Amino acid sequence: MPLNDPDRLFPIDPRQRDMTRALYQSVADLPIISPHGHCDPQWFGEDKRFGNPAELFVIPDHYVFRMLVSQGVPMADLGIPRADGGAVERDPRQIWSRFAAHYHLFRGTPSSIWLDHAFEHVFGIDQVLSPETAGVIYEQIEAQLATDAFRPRALFDGFNIELLATTEGALDDLKWHKMIADSGWQGRVITTYRPDAVVDPEFEGFAQNLRDFGDITGEDTRSWSGYLAAHRKRRAFFREHGATATDHGHPSAHTATLSSADAEALFIKINSGYFNAAEAEEFRGQMLTEMAKMSLDDGMTMQIHAGSRRNHSARVFAEFGRDKGFDIPGCTDYVTGLKPMLDAVGMEPDLTIILFTLDETVYARELAPLAGAYPALKLGPPWWFHDSYEGIKRFRENTTETCGFYNTAGFNDDTRAFCSIPARHDVSRRSDCAYLSTLVMTGRLREQDAFEVAHDLSYGLAKTAYNL
């Protein structure tokens, strides 16, 4: 018996279910465009086998381990590396056993859909993971990982991925991307420029990061002009390695348009290390505007992931570092925050700024009206806690009437868990097709148009938004 219902996520009304199924079947086999995510380019550079099932499904996936942590399972018991290199569980079978013992926690969650999809469609598993089946399933996955057909590049090709974008910091040497390019493999894996470590004054090690930034670029990053020149050089370097986009993870959507003199004075203060929280926020805001202006010059799509209260647990951050499942949504003011930047560049038709949010309350009130007016703006898909069937449905219901479909950017999976990529895109396609069938059945969309929109949401809009 299959783990996954072929009609999962489709409406229960028989006529509408038939319409949804027809729409879905028209897009189900389209190539995957994954224009924003956090997979490790080393996987594809070296093309070595994945270590074991725990390293594939548990350790890199903060959706998975945060749920177990919420039920009292220590992060170290799941093999999550400590920041200080201290002891954690090293036995992958023990990690897998703990994962299986708590698999029931994922009932009703998107993670359950993604995991079951990967188990069945990637590894041919037809049993539910449980304490009783854990050993058999582990050995089945382990045996397949030992074969060439399950190496990263082979899986990439088997997943029908046309393009995958990773995300690297401004100081990264991109050696894995160079290795991919030099290998002769035809899979398209590109990078994305994420300068947070040299833009956010409150980022750990910021002062040393600026010095390293200057060393890498040969620019004087103690001066405002040299600092901006360093960004231009690094953006060009990233474009040489395929980048078509930048990404900015800021605590708010605040932007600024300081005069050159005021911006320089603020940078001098930031560079000195003697600044307060308000000055740090103003500098981040100024840099969003500077990055937008640079995107006008070099054509890179700009992504803004604002409103995440990152590393909410001080203890987890101190012991395990960033990106360990404790980024929590917060209220975000986009209308006020983005106005300075939009006054400067918002009417530019050749600029693409993709907005993401964790604050669903702003979909209809702020984001859709903004994207429905400013040529430079597009709405990114639901992110982090909301990239789910219900989250995608709420997004469409709250934004479509105001900004339509063509002021959105399609779908991206934003994942570190490689085997979940096909599952996440499948959920998005099913959810969007269910929504489109509702519009058709209620006379708000012509049937022939629904098929075109389904194709665009699944494939075309992402290619356009990211200049692919």
C-alpha cells in the first residue's frame, strides 16, 4: 500500500477534485526550478555518497529536529554539531532510532508529507516509519545510498531539477561551485550572494568580517566608498559563478536613503564598533537601498527575507549556532519600512525585488497592495512556517485579488534537506491547482486560463523573476 494518497491535498467535492487532478497532471512532471535554497554545493562538487540516513534526513533539517526538541529530545542526541565542537551523538543508527520513536509527532504537519514523499518516491519505502520499522527502513536507505544511483548528482538528475540555487556569504570562496563548473557535469547549480555577515553590524564577528572583506577584494573597507566598491566586486565574482540573485535576511523591512555624507558618517561610526541598536538598524536599512541600486546596475534579482526573529533561544544559539530551528516570526511593517527604498527605486521596471514574510497578517493589508502597484516588487512564496498546503492556500486567497498571479515569483523550496525538494514542489503544485480549480468552479477564471496559470506558477514565473 503506498504511503501517499495520489489525490492528497485535492478538494473533496468530486467535480472540483477532477478539475484539480487535471490541472495537476498538466504540471506534475515539469522540471523543478529551485531558485532559492540552502543545499550544500559541496555535495555536487565532490559527488560523494551521502553519509547515512540520519545525515540525509535528520541532522540538516531544522524542520525535523526542532519538532523533536520541542518534545524534550536534546539537540545533541540528534547529532546536531555543537558550536564548540563538543560531544554529540555520533551513532547514526541511534539518531535514526530516536527520530523513528518520535515520528508520530509529525502527524498533520508538512514535514510528514515531505518525509513520506521522499521515503516512497525516492527510496521505494512502503511502510510508515516507526520504532518497529526503523531498522528495516534504515538498512533499505543505507543500501541505496551506497550505490551510484543515489549520489548527489544522480539524485539531482532523477529529481528532474533544471536549476538549483544555493546561498553563500560574501566571504565565501565559492570553491565548490568552481569544482562543479570544472567537472563537466551538466547539472545547473548556481550561487546566491548573501552579504549579511558584512552588512549587519550586530552579526557575530562583524569587525573581523569587514577586515576579511577588504582583504578578499583589495578594497579599503574602512572607508564608505571602499566598502561599497568591495560589494560591487563580490557581486561580480558571484555572477561569474552563475549568481542571478542576492538575498538579505534582515530583522525588519526598514530601509533608508541617507545623503552620501550622512551615510559615510554612519559607516565610520559602525566601523568604529561604537554604535547603538538604532544606528545598526539604520545602517542595515541604508544597505538595503544600496543593494537595490547595485541590482539596478548589474541586473541581479534582490530577495528580502525580513521579519524573522533569528536565534530566539540564546542558549541554543550559544551552544549550536545559527539556523537551528529557533527563528521565530514577528510582526513586520512593510509599508513604512520599505517606503524610502521604494521612493528611490520602486518605479524601476528593470529591477526585481522579491519580498518574503513570516507575518501572514500583512499579505492582504500591505504586501499585495505594494506589489500590485510598484513595478520593482514581486511577492515571494510562503516561507519557513508557511510553505505548506494551508500556507500556500492562505497566501493565494489573501493576495490574488489585489496583485494577481503575475506579481508573484512562483515557488521556491528554501530548503537544506535535499530529498525534500521534489516533495515541496509537489505540495506547491497541488495546492495551487486546488486553488485554481476553485476559481474555475466559481466562474472567476476560465478553464483554459487556469492551465496556463498552473504552468506559470509551477515553472515560468520563477524563471522570469530570477532572470533564468
